Amino acid sequence: MSLLGRDYNSELNSLDNGPQSPSESSSSITSENVHPAGEAGLSMMQTLIHLLKCNIGTGLLGLPLAIKNAGLLVGPVSLLAIGVLTVHCMVILLNCAQHLSQRLQKTFVNYGEATMYGLETCPNTWLRAHAVWGRYTVSFLLVITQLGFCSVYFMFMADNLQQMVEEAHVTSNICQPREILTLTPILDIRFYMLIILPFLILLVFIQNLKVLSVFSTLANITTLGSMALIFEYIMQGIPYPSNLPLMANWKTFLLFFGTAIFTFEGVGMVLPLKNQMKHPQQFSFVLYLGMSIVIILYILLGTLGYMKFGSDTQASITLNLPNCWLYQSVKLLYSIGIFFTYALQFHVPAEIVIPFAISQVSESWALFVDLSVRSALVCLTCVSAILIPRLDLVISLVGSVSSSALALIIPALLEIVIFYSEDMSCVTIAKDIMISIVGLLGCIFGTYQALYELPQPISHSMANSTGVHA
């Protein structure tokens, strides 16, 4: 995730005629680190680990409900299709960036720069005159996406914390399938979000990427252990899925689309990862290998999780785990991992927003503004989670609104803009237009369906349960 921060931070530092800020000294160091030299680059294995780490998060745990929203047959097939389409768009973005780097004789261009330079070279006069807004748009979408991730983290931690605390008196050493009880929640889910808030504010005050990398390691360890125990449980005694629908309602399929795109949000990190490799020409192999592992993992967890829990599948698979101390520890470990990952995800929008805010004040106020903006952004993610305490809907909403644009729409349109004047084939143009249309339709209808479901009673829609189970 530090790679993400470096990439997006360099976008802000290169804004045309942007005012200088007191934080630019550290930012310039970060930007220089984007261009490794020789032996300082990442090996294939290191790049693969970073690729896997940046694609596995809370969205993975919501895939069983996503498969439920699509159907036992349609879900896995659609998840595979979206995964292949997303990887193809990653390759498109890499090709566009490489072409622009060679044309402009630059060592490296990031996502926002690729969009801006692509628009500067297109035949349309209006687009050339407003090319800089391409970079602004990408930066804005990155901020919205990352803050959306952080809001999802709030709900995930609060859901699991509530379940662990309020079931503690009925937790046993014997792991049996979870059954619904009529216990009334002691505290509202929003109260648990407010409990977590001050700890996250203190966490994001840490700005050193080396310190954050320690948290990243802790998050990786806890996540790996949790995933092993989750797979160990869901693969035991899977019932025959004869009563599970192969195809779900088209309205819930729209929620599936947003969740799937949310989980595959990795387009923004392919450029900095490739640039940091010791041998960048090997990145294509790493990308295909890593994303193949991710797609297989997604399909297995989503399908097996839905087959295991059926109609009782909740917004996060951790909420379906048995009420025993072993699997309560899984929730605790994964929540700890998500807690630390919050700081890494938060680093991305912080390095886009904060330098601009600091540049508007004198140097004596820089630290105060820095900490104030960090606190305000964390509070914003908390307020969003409080106003929409529906984990499944927020995941789908973030995926539909911003992830679909970053992962599908922009890369496809960018390829047309850059290569149209270079004898681009009609088949490629038609393919890119179709990808953009799929992304746009998913964005519009997925957003509409998520917003439509928000005011509905929880029992009426596919909500995550914040009630108490045993």
C-alpha cells in the first residue's frame, strides 16, 4: 500500500502551477523513490507479494454474499468474467503508460499523468484544452475510492466487535454451526464505530511509511492466519446445493457487480509496481500469475462460502463463523489486520488532500492543519459509516461509483484516445467501447440499486446482520 501512496502522492506534486507546501520536501523524496535504480528494484517475488496484498481486503469477505446476489452459477462465471476484464484493463493501462513514456521521453508516468498526457495528444481541441482535468478526475476518484475503503473498514470492525462483545457470555469451546438467537443487541452498531474512532485518529497521525510498513506486515500475518482458518471451516460438511438458485434476481445482480468491482480494485497500483521492479519487462508475467491467484481465491471463497451458509450468508463471512473461541479469534485477528490496513489505505487520500491544504496556510500553521485534516478525513469516514451502517451496500456503492470508472471505463477510453490516430483497428475500438459501456451501465444501475436499497428495511434487502447470533 505504500506503493499506492507514492504513486498518488507524485500525482499531487506534479499538478500544474500548484502552490508549494511545507511538506514538499518529504514528498519529493517519496517521488524520487518511485524510480528505482538497478539493484534497488523489487524482485519478482516481492512484486508478487505486493500485488496480492493490494488486492486482498474486506471485499474478499463479502464475496459469498455477492455470489448469493448473483446465483450459484451466474455468480462464479460473472466473477471470472469481471476478473478477466479487469486484468485486461490493467494491461491496457500499462501499454498506454509505456507508449506515452516513450513518446514524451519520460522515465515514468502514473495513472493521472497518463490520462492527462493522453488527452493532450487527442484530435479533439476541447479535450486537449481541458486535459489537466483528466488528472484531477483520476485523483478525485482515487480519494473517493480510498475513503470508501476506509468507511467499509469502520463498518467491518464495528460489526465484528459488536458480535464478539455481545456474544462473549454465550461463547463456548465447542465449535458448532451458528444459529440465530432472539438476543437483543446491548449497544447500537454506531456506538462501536464511535469507540473505534479515536484509536484510528491516533493511528493516522503516523506519517512515516517505514513505520506503516511494520503495520502492513502485522496486517499480512493476521490476515493470512484468519484466511487459513476460514477456509478450513467452510470446506467442512458443505451441504448439497440443490436448493440454491443458479440465477438470482437482476436487481440483486447489480449489487453483485459493485461488490465484484470493489474487490478487484487494483488498477491504480500496477504502474508504480512495474516501475519499482528490478526487471520491469517481467511484470506482465507477475501480473498474470498474481491476478490468476486472486481470481481463483475469490471464486473459491465466494462459491464455497455461499454453498456453506446458503440463505443465511451475511455481508462478511466472518459474521457466519461459529460462536466459539477459535473462530472468535479469527474475527479478532482479521479486525486487527483491517485496523492496521486502515492507516495504509488512508495514506493515499491523505497525501493527495493534505499538501494542498497546507499550501493555503503559513508554515507556522502547517502541523496544525495537517493533523486537523487527518482527523477530519477519519471523522468523515466514520460519519459515512454511521449514516449508512450497511456493509454490503457501501461496498457495492463504492464499487459502482468510483471503482468501475478507475478499473474499466477510463483505461478503455484512454486506449482509444491515445492510439486512435495510429491506425487503431475497428475491432479494438469496438472492444474498448463495449468495456466502457459495461462499466458505465454497471456504474449507473449499480449505484441506483444500492441507493434504492438503503432506505429499505433490513429484512427486505440483502443486509448484513448486526444482531446477535450464537
